[in-house]
Amino acid sequence: MIRTMSLSARTAGASALATLALAATLTAAPGASATGRAPEQSLLSPGAACVFYDGNQLTFFGEQGERGFEVQCLLANRRYLPWSAVDGTFGTTTLAAVLRFQADHPPLVPDGLVGPQTWSALWHA
């Protein structure tokens, strides 16, 4: 018997997994403290899991939600964006980071749009 899972159930599961992965990364970081302050960016794992979104739909300035989180998480993993800027909103800071990433990864065109080619480059950089 094949069981299907609704998109909302998959999204909820992915969000829970992302939260656990981030918590594990922060807990394992040598600089993590019980004071509630996040450890310095250099202490976070560059391999932290980004599991907010796994598609390649066009994502651009002003987007909010799972695609915004995924773009930001991938950019933060590659040190184009500080972890403190990962808030799920594709704003000016994220736009600047996307443009820098695209400029550093030819043949991507630095247009600030995260389409299929930029998604692929972010996941495989």
C-alpha cells in the first residue's frame, strides 16, 4: 500500500527537521552558551542543514516564507549572509548576498533572481 503525505504535513516535517538540525548545530558549537545568545558566526557549522524548501521556483525580492528561509540558509552556509539575517524575508540584505553569490559563480547572471540555475548553484556550491 502506498501512502501519500499532504504538502502541509511534508512542510511541517521539514520545518521540524530544520529546527532540530539548527538546534543540534548551535548546541554542538563550542561557543554556544546558556545565556541565550547565539554563538559567533564562525562557530556555526558550514554544513548546517537547510531543509526549508527543495524546489527551484523563481524566488525574488519581497518573498517571505520557506523559499526565503532556504535562500538565506544556503547563503549563510556559504558565508554570503550572516546567520543573524536568516529571517525568511528576502529583503535588501538577502538581495545583496544573492547578487554577490551570482557574480562569484559564472555563468550565473547577477540579477538578484533565484531561479533554477541559481538554486542549483546554491545547493552544489
